[in-house]
Amino acid sequence: QNLSGKTAFITGGASGIGLGIAKALLSRGMNLVIADIRDDHLEDAQKELNSPDKVLALKLDVTDRAAFKAAADAAEERFGKIHILVNNAGVAVVGPVEQASYDDWDWTMGVNLDGTINGVVTMLPRILAHGEGGHIVNTASMSGFLPHPGTVIYTTSKAAVIGMAEAMRAELEGRGVIVSAFCPGPVQSNIAEAGKTRPDSMSDTGYAESDKRRQQGGDFFHLYKTKEEIGERVAQGIENDELYILTHSEFTEGVEARTQAMRAAVPDNLPQNEELKQVFAPLFF
Ligand code: NAI
């Protein structure tokens, strides 16, 4: 779709990947709402985007449903209609699963999954109502497909938003709203600081200092892609109506191995019921 003159609402849009997406969409002539829990990120992002006429910066905690509605109202008041929702705000905790506390689970699932649910419940009816078409991007992660040790909570949240995107895509097919599961590999961002936004009410963590350090990304940061590269990739994915927006070919073998493992798990030589097959035929593969 032609993006110029339309409006995108990006949660976690004031830093890292969300800001990269904002830059790419701004360069395509879009109006932007960047909604973020951190005031300092909002201030810095407005400077970096340097387009006050096209950018509305809103403070928003995506886990606050009333605030999400208020943000949507403010966005519509400023720009009329929202066409693109990027459910991008996310946090991460890393460490052995048996040490995870309920607060570790609740905080991560609350932002990464419930925040995305809140975005969809708030925005999808509005997007469908204006009838000009739209696009919802759920920021997941390659971790949602290819988990590795220490990332059980994060992977659980990201696999959930991939499934949500796939199911919404099938359901909204033909109604003018495209849905994408965006699964980046490693990107230079501020996610290692995510703990700064963790509410005091959920501060009981089961993880030790060494796990928190592991979360900093080790010495590999320079190998990660930039937010600008990733933002461009997402903008192209939106323009091309892609279901999966992937960013890193380094994971190709992993993707193939996962797909092959699933195929190999289907017992061969079982009788097939053609009618049943048609009933459950996937809509988009
Ligand atoms: P980031 O920390 O630079 O940006 C995330 C933004 O979300 C921050 O500005 C933060 O203030 C905001 N945020 C956090 N909690 C929020 C809340 N409750 N409500 C509203 N805003 C909130 O991190 P990054 O890496 O750009 O993360 C963006 C998304 O990309 C996340 O969903 C993350 O899980 C995902 N991702 C990141 C990867 C990476 O390597 N950086 C790889 C794969 C996925």
C-alpha cells in the first residue's frame, strides 16, 4: 500500500527498533505517533525525528488499558485516522527458567503479550471502521521461532505474538487489514536497560546479577544490525504485505531445521480425510 499521508502508531516507538521503524515510515511521508513509557526516550526521539508537524509523542504504558484508549483518542484527534499499528514495546529478562519468579513472568508477559493485546483491542476496531485499510505489525523476535537457553519467558511471549499475528492475518484476510509477524534477529538498541521501566509492584526477581549481565548482550553488540537497517526492512515488509518480516539470514539453517522437524513429526502413511483437510486449510500459506 502507498503509505504517504497515512498515520502509524508505534508503541515503544521512542527507542531502538521502534524508532528505526519510525524513521523509515517518516521518510515515506507518514504521520507518526510514537508512544513510549520513557520520557527521556520520547524527548530524544523527537529531536532525532526532527519533524514536529508529522510526529506526535505520547507517554504510554502499554499495559494500561485506559491510557491506551486515551492515546488512541489523542492520535485520532491529531491525525484523523490510524492506519498502521506497530505493537513493538517490549522487555526481556534472561536466566534459568527454574529461578524465574511470578513477577519475572508477569512483567514480561504483561508488556510483550498483554501490551500487544491491548493494542489490538484498542486499535483494530478503529482501523476497520474507517475502511481505508491498515496494517498491524507485531514485533516478535527470532527467539519466538528459535529459542535458546535462558530465554524461556521471552520466547513464550514472542511465540504468542507470532501466533496472534498468524491467526489475525487469516481472520482479517479480505477485510483490508494486513497483519505481520516481525521477527528480528539481534539489533543495537536500549533493551538492556529494560529493567528501568519495571514497576516496583513487580520487582521480585528470581534472577542473579550474572543473569542481568548476560542480558547486556556480551561483547557482541557491534555485530548487531542498526535500527535504521531494521526500520527499512519493516517498512518494506509493510509495503509488500509480508506475513513474516525477517531480518537476518544468519538464522536460515535454524528456520529450515525447525520446519523440517515439524514435517518429520507428522506420521507418514496415515489415512487422510479430504473433507477435514479442506475445513482446516490454512488461508495464507
Ligand atoms: P528498546 O529498549 O531500545 O526499545 C523499546 C522501547 O519500549 C523503549 O523506549 C521502552 O521505553 C519502551 N517500553 C518498554 N516498556 C514499555 C511499556 N510498558 N509501555 C510503553 N513502552 C514501553 O528495545 P528494542 O530492542 O528496540 O525493542 C523493541 C522490540 O523489539 C521489543 O519488543 C523487543 O523484544 C524486540 N526485539 C528486539 C531485539 C533486539 O535485538 N534488540 C531482537 C528481537 C526482538
